[in-house]
Amino acid sequence: MASVVLLDIQRMSSEDGPGLRTTAFLKGCPLNCPWCHNPESISFKPQVLWHGTRCIGCAGCVKVCPLHGIELKPGGLERSSACIGCFACCEECPAGAHEGKGHETEVKALARQLVKDRAYWGKDGGVTLSGGEALMQEGMVDLLCILKFAGVHTALDTCGFVPAARLERALAYTDLVLYDLKLADPVEHKELTGVSNAVILDNLKTVAAWAVKGGRLWIRTPIIPGATDSAANISGIAAILNALPEGAVERWELCAFNNLCGAKYKSLGLSWAYEGIPLMEKAMLEALVALAEQTDCCPNIRWTGAAQRTADSTS
Ligand code: SF4
Ligand code: SF4
């Protein structure tokens, strides 16, 4: 049976579908969005995060790196871009300062690990497969199949830029699809994510057809300042949803920009284009929801996540 490259497992998640869920994050994404709040999920290769505040300066990692690719400098640690992700530095470090991301896992073993959480799922919860882009890994269809036959509620969080045949096979074992629609305009989509949205919109039609036959489809739009937060973009996405079969979309979530991931970029030795950008104002998120509601494209539209605290706000 196939293996997959696992990034992480998040337990007790309440934001990746109904009920309490276990979310498995897979490594690798075909898009390259500058606002990504999981930068360690973009590359398909194993990577190492370095947490400088934990380092005690023992130089153990420097000695074990087979590439001699680690240097300790006054300003911090530098890792060679040729890093092969062997994780020798992670095993050697006595302080847990190196954190390896991207472990190859056999699909059956991963399924066994996920099903252990069944006790807290209740009647609504289950497993969500996310990423990166979970469906870029062939083994995800096998994983969904095993989970479905084990009686688990399965949700698939996808960016939609995936092989159409694999998506169709995955839908047979999926209860709920969380489908990202970031930008309606194909040119802007290419400029900001690296790919056109043509494949994404084609695959959306497949998922919508599946949804009207008994599946469930939630749309998710990250609301990113200066990128996806315009009225034109929200109206454009609403028009796309309105062109889908009646009743296909159960919910549309406008996911507020999250600025908590700056430390992750630093740990990877990367700069982040959104460093220092504050959370969005609640009034703006509510205005976008009101605009979307006027279009009658979906019966349930809401914003999710956190907004700026103001005198009249508790979010
Ligand atoms: S993961 Fe391996 S190659 Fe990469 S820095 Fe650590 S020891 Fe070196
Ligand atoms: S092994 Fe860990 S504690 Fe020692 S220098 Fe490397 S990162 Fe720092």
C-alpha cells in the first residue's frame, strides 16, 4: 500500500468541518500563495524548522549534518539550501531546537493512528484531510477509502488544483468537501498563487455535481488584505457559485486573514510578505458577508477566524 508524506496531525480541531475532528496535514501544495499560514506545507520535500530561543549553542547539529550544511553565526543558525531533510540535526539536538516536518508514513499506519481519536468525535466529528494539498498525494484515495469503510466521517480540504481523475475517485469516499476559492479573476489568480483558476473551476463543477447527489460542499475564501478582500472579488466568486446547480453549496466561509504564522516563516529562514499586517476589522468582514448575502448564492454565509479587537467587539 502507498505511503504519504505527513506534515502534522492536529487533534480536537473545531474549524475543519462539523464537530470535533482530527485533521491530518499532508506536505506539498501546487499553489504558492504569499499569505499561506502553513509555509512548511508548501514544499513537497521534508524541511526543518529551527526554534532559536531553544538553542543552547552546543554545536551538536553542526557536527552531525552529513552535508556540513549548518553554521552557527552570531545572528542565529544558517542551514544550507541543499538540506536533504535527513533529520539528523533533529535527532542530535538536546534542546528540541530543530523540528523536522514531512515524515513518510504508510497509509494503513496513518489510518490506524487517526482512528484512535474516535472517542472524542461524537456524532458529528471525524477526520479531515488537509495540507498543503492532500490530493497531490496518490495515497490519499486509499486513506479515504480505509476511513470510510471504518465508519469515519471524512472531510477533504482542497485547493481544487488537483488531478481530476483522482478527485473523482476521492469523492466516492468523502462526506464533505471544503473547497477553496480564492480569486475569481484568472489573471489575478495566476499572479498571486502561481496558477490560473481554470482547473479549479472545472473541478468545482465535478464536486458540485457530486454534492447535489448527496455529498456536502462548503466553499472557503481566505480574506487577505489587498489580495482577496475586494468587493469585486467577493461578487465574482458569488457569480461562480450562482452558476453551480441549485443547492450544491451548503455554506460559504470567508476566512479572516490570520497573522500568527510570522514565527513559522522565521523558523524556516524565510521572510513573510504579510509581516506586521494587522488582523482585519470586524466591520469589514461583516460588510463582505452582507455583500455576499445579497447575491443569494448560498444559504449560509459567515466569516470565520479572528478580527481586530475594538471597543464594541469581542471577536
Ligand atoms: S536535515 Fe540533515 S541535511 Fe538538513 S540540515 Fe539537518 S542534518 Fe543537515
Ligand atoms: S544541536 Fe540544538 S542546541 Fe545544539 S547548537 Fe544545534 S540547534 Fe543549538
